[in-house]
Amino acid sequence: MVRHQENQKNISLKIKESRRLFILSCEIVILNLLSILPVTAAIEEPVLSVVYGQENANQWTGISDRLEAIGVKYCVIPLNDVKSMADWGDRRVLFLPNVETLTPTQAIALEEWMSKGGRLIASGPVGSLSSPGVRQLLRSLLGGYWGFSLSETEQIKPTKTKIPEWANQTELFGKVRGGVVIPNDMGTQSPAVWNSKDNPAAVVTTERSTFLGWRWGTDTASAAELDNAWLKAAVNHYLTAPAPSNRMKKIAGGSQNCSTTVATAPKAQGSSSSSSSPPSPPPKTATAPIPRAIPMVKPPTSQEAIDQLEEAVRLDVVPNSNEPIDNNQAIALQQELENLIGRVESAHLAVLADAANVGETISEEKQSSSVKEQPLQLASTQLRSLGTSKEQALAQARLIAKSLPQLIAQKNYALARQQWLVAKTSLWQQFPVDRKLAQPEIRAVWLDRGTIVRAGSKAGLAQIFDRLAQAGINTVFFETVNAGYTIYPSQVAKEQNPLIRGWDPLEEAVKLAHERDMELHAWVWTFAAGNQRHNEILNINPNYPGPVLAAHPDWANYDNLGNMIPVGQSKPFFDPANPEVRQYLLKLYEEIVTKYKVDGLQLDYIRYPFQDPSAGRIYGYGKAARAQFQQLTGVDPVNISPSQADLWQKWTKFRTEQVDSFVAQASQQLRQKQPNLILSVAVFPLQEAERIQKIQQNWETWARRGDVDLIVPMTYALDTSRFQRLAQPWIASKQLGATLLVPGIRLLSLPTIGAFDQLQLVRDLPVSGYALFAAENFNNDLQKVFSSTQGRVQSTKSEPIPHRQPFQTAAIRYSALQREWKFIFQNDQLQRPAQKISDFNNQAEVLRSALNQLAASPSPSKLLVARASLTRFQSQFRVLMSQELKSNSYQVKAWENRLVTIERLLRYGERRVQLRP
């Protein structure tokens, strides 16, 4: 019986092999015909489908010219028509050039099409502007994803590892302007790499896909010869590879319809001729933008850019997935679990030390059931007690962290993920969310226009401020200028927001905040002048540029194609180089800070719209900017391209300096009007070089010059590890001078206990607080947790705010540190020698005395003493904490971070506080 089965199996294999060889020979014959016949007589029937859409419409001439040069007939698939698997066509190879947005329906249909044998070639930042789920699916289909654009043209060269035979041709390698492709680990090859640091991948390929890391078909990216060589090689590879079915070139179930021209494809949405009717390009004069035939793709909105930042640092742990875990991921998972253990212990230590300070005792039973016994119910996180004590949960998590490398080495990936998630869930339930543990810190929230409008009156607004005050919030960023409208009746601005009728929310907000001992900072849009989404709410023309630009069209900025609103974005911008714009904004801000007793002003949209020079998407061609730059250089900037390195650098520097100089001018003029004003900026946490190229926002310079008091980066992430990876570079930065950094936390879709975890991380890092986005997402569960852990105690005085009273904050925060050390020593299980404890306490006491004296009566001499005492103490801290360093390195590092916070508060206070001799 066994032998009979083996014979049958061998016969079957021989039949399959014969069939494979027959198909292969047929395909080779076809390709030989393709290579020797002229373009017009290539093959009777197309073998390739090419996707046409909004984002490559402006590039289509270059794309079609190259396809014609290759000599392969092709079908055109309008992307807007794709609603199902069949719509991707029945040709075996699909080319997706430079398409950044796919819908979930289209992505799922593409996955089904490929599962039936379809082969995909893609180029550019494919799907990078799609939803997170689509981006994740495309990663799997393409074997990698677009990581980031390169700032310069780079040489593509062969990888040092084994190159697939089909991709080992001299014509494939040359100079290209593109981006780094991040390959997946399994089944992905990188036949070509960039000749830059670490040789990142320029091309990744799998059995069923090839991903080119540049915008194919655009002269600004690559030469036609190189483009043609790569596409021809990839098409030939997939047509000559063994077919996945007995059909040679057709995909079962795919549509047989095949348009061989683009004429039937719909016109790109958002272009100047579309139904949305964006502003027509200005006439071709020396002071108006000239439309240029430069390839352009859809730019990201601010929200999409934030999502892309998070995507770049994400570490997903999918339940029950048995996908391989590589060494770097294994280290990251283990480290994150150990960090979470540290955060839980650090939070409990703060609670215990504070309780001991007021003479309260907390039993072990009380400690272990801090979630279970609390009266508040966290419905949004669906927390359930697992019946484990804090110590049991910590012990279990440590065991799992220790066993992770072994499970991964044994390729037991699903179990490793499962245990990691069990440990994380158990640890989250052990956070002491029912007891006060916060120290003096900036606790800010953005109070958005929508929430203000819904409040409807002073009484409604009072309820919001009551909730925020009870939750311990001490700083409110109140949206005051939005989409060109003011929230208050202005003598400077053209129009108060039409959604506000019969009252002045800013006047009421200032009173409500001050009555509750909170600060009120006016949050203003700076260079963003309108908002299509706001137009929808008002039910007016979607392309209305806002009341200010409607009255002053010469103040508008433009992209290189003459669009006031860049294609795919929703906001027109002012031209920062226009002196009338600057005068208007400064006059408006002076009105806010003098007419209303605001404590601060926050500049938002203090930048240009998002751009991508490598894709020919550039912004900044306002009338004033063009005239000024031409006067400086003799060149109209519309005639400059990124390939002209020297001129391009001057043009980028010119635009960046318009923003820089406005921040400096605003800082100087507004502080002359109100010396105690706190100036903050909401900024993007992109790397500096990338940020300057994309949005001309050089906030490190503003910080170093002392133009601003607070830098608030939008470090938004849905889990704590991503949040830390986004925030860490800026927290560790030495480029911010004395300016304080306040990381932003987005509450949207964030679990309540996940938000608390991010707050705990902030408290263990060297920063002075956080900002929550936004009030509309501040739900009842958060209200309860915040009220318990950082809410005000009626019998005590209000805590100082770091940006207002830095020296007092430093002294109180240091006293909290001393309480924790005292608690550790009193409960020391290691039997530390009494002399060592005495030495430590003596040195700690010297620093405490210096900080208290500075807080009580600030002076240059007392600041000098405090700094010297802190430096001396920091230099010896690890030696003094040698025992704890061995048993709990996370806690020692958290203490060191909090000492750095005190150091930064002293530096900020020296600049901010009037010191008397």
C-alpha cells in the first residue's frame, strides 16, 4: 500500500514537472518574440496591467513614454474603478507606480488577486498615506515598506549578498533620488542597496512582488534607461517564473476588460480641472507662481503625518500569531516588558513614600488590590482582577521576560507573544490608580474649538473647567484662532467664528481658569489660514480660503503648480515672507495678550504645509517670497529644482528663515507687551534635516535662542513603547538650551490605563510634564483616574507649575526623591551598612538645603550654590546607589532622570526668573 502511494506520488510529480516545463517553454517563446518585434507589433495581447490614479496622473507622460520604450503592451486600470478582486484584471503582472493611497477594499482585493497567482511590481512610497490597516497589509504583500526619503541623489549598487540572477545586470545600477525601503525579514531579498550609510535597501523583492524605492517614471527621480531596465527585468522574471496555475498569463476571476489607453481613465481628483475647483494658478508673471511640469503626488495631511511617525516606530504584538520574531524584535519585547515592570514598581514606590510621609500605612493586601478595590470602574479598558497580588504579577512578568529568548530560539513565536501579552495585561492591572502619586509638573490639555462650541455658554464651559481642575490639570491651551476665525469678537480679525454667537468664550475661559488656579494659554493657528473641513461644518464652499485670505488674496502662499491648497491637503497657508501677513498676525496676537489676561500663547501651524521635494511637491511660492528671493539671488524660485544643490539650499534656507524670524519677532514684541507671557509651540518630532526639507520648521533654533519657553512635540502613539521611541530623541537632546520640553499624548483611541502608563513613563523621564490632545477625548474613566492620582487635595495649597515657578518646583520634586530614598533605606532587605546610609543622607541633605534656599529667595549666588551641589551629588549618585543599581537598575535610572529634570528647571529658571543679587 505504501509503495503504491509512493508510485502514485512520483507519477504526479512527473506530470507537474512536465507541465511546468511546457509552460516555461511557451513563456520563453513569447518573451523572445517580445524582445525582437518592434513596439507596434510586440505581442497581440497585453501581459501587463498598469494602475492610473490621482497621485500619478501628473507623472503619466513619463510613465507611458517609458512603457512604450520597453515595448510591452499593457492594460490601463483606473484606480477609482477598483472595487473588487476582478477589477485588478486578469493579466498576471500588475504595475503600481507611485500610488500612495489605497482604500481597505482595494488592498483586500489586491491580496485576493495575488493569492490567485498575480504578481505585483510597485514603486515609490506605496500606500504610505493609506490607513494603518492598509499599510500593514501592503507590507506583507510587498515584502517591505517605504521608510523615508533620501535628502540627496544616491548611487544604487548591487548588494554584497547573493543577487537573484534576473536582477544582476549592469543597466540596473546608477544614480537615483528615492527612499529607503525597509524589508520584512522572511522571504524578502534586497538585490539593490543605496550607497549611503549602512547601505539600506533600494529594492526589495519576494517570490510574488518587486518594490522599487523611487518614483518610477519621473525624470526628477531617475533616468529612463534605469527605470526601463528594472521594469523589463521584473516583468520578464515573473513571466518566465513557474506559473502558479495551469494558466500561463491570466488570473482566474480577473476582469478581461482591457483599455490600452488612459483616455478612459477618470481625471485626477484635486487637480486644477477637477470638480472641486481649487484656485486657478496665477498668471505667469514675475510675482505669481508658474505651473511647472514637475511630477506631484498627494502630500500627507498633518494627521496622516502623525500616523506615519507612529508607524515608523511601532512594535505590534499580534495575539496567536506565529510569524517569526527576529533578534532585534526579541530584544525590544524583553526590554519593553522589563521597562513596564519598572514603571509599575516606580509608581508604587511614589505612593508608598508619600503615604509614609503623612504617617499613613498601606497594607500589602491594600497594595495588591489597588485596582480591584478602587471605587471607580474603568469601563473603557475592561480591567478585570486576575486574583494576583502585585508581587505575584511582578514575579510572573519577570519570569516571562527571562523566558522570552528561549521561546523565540525554539521558534515558539505564538506562545512568546501570548505570554508577553498576559504579562502586560497583568502588570497594567497593578498600577496604583486610586492613590496620589504625581509630583509638581506641567499638566496641560488642548481645549479644542469643537468642545468650546458644544459648551455653548459660560455655564457649559464652567463644567469643562470644573472637570479639568478636579483632574489636576493646571494649564489649558485654549483654541483661540482656528481656520482664520477668532473664537472671540476681535477688532483686528475679519470675523468671529460663526459657530459662536452672543458670547465671548476667551473672556469667560480666562476667568474660569484663574478662579480654579489654572493657567490659560491662547492656542492660535499661525500660518494655516483656512480649513476645508471647517467649511463643511459651516456648509459653505469647500474651497473658501478663510475670511482673511478672502479679503487679502495677495497674502496667500502657493505650491509649485499654482495651488493655494496643495493637492490632497485641506488648508491654505499664508506667505510668511509677506510683511503685511506678519504685521496682521502680530497685531492679532497683541490684541489677545493685552485685551485678555492670558498666561501664555501657543503657536500652532508655525510651519509650511507638508512637501516632498524629491517628488516635485514644493510649497512657498507666495508673491512676496518670490520677489524677495529673486532680489536676493537674481533667480525666481519657481525655476529652481532640488537637483540644483546650491540654489535649492538657499531656497530652503530662505523659507526656513521666514518662520524663524517670525518666531523671534513675536517673542520680542509680545513679551514687551506682557513680560510674564509664556510662549509655547506645537511642533512635529521629525528629524531636523527631514523637518526642514518638508515643513521648514527649525524649532531647535527657537529653543536655543530663548524665543520660546515650552516645546510641545506631537509625540502621539497608541502604546507606551512607541511613545517612548518618538519622544526619547528630543528628551535626550542637548540642542534645546534652557527651553522645557513637554511631550504630547494623544488620547484618541488610547485605553485609559494605556494613557496612565504613558504618564508614568513621562514621570520617570527627564521632563517636566505632558500635554493631552485633546479635551474632546477626555472621558469619564480618565477623569476618575486623574482625579485619584494627580487631583487636588482641598486641604493643601496648589502646587507650583514648572514653567511659572521652576525653583519651587525643583525643591518640591527633590523632597519627593528624598522620601523615596528614605523609604528604601528603612525597608532595606540587603542590610546596607549604617555608615553608607548616613553618608548618602548627609550629601542629599546638602542639596536639599541649597534648593530650598533658592526657592525661598532666588538670587544668582544661591543659584550657583544649588547648581554646584546638584552637580556634585549627581557625580556620586551611582556610587551611593550601588546596591539598588544591582537589584533595580530601572529605578536608579528613573531617579537619575528626575535629577536631570531638576537640573533643567534650574537652567530654565535662570533665564525666566528675575534674580536679585
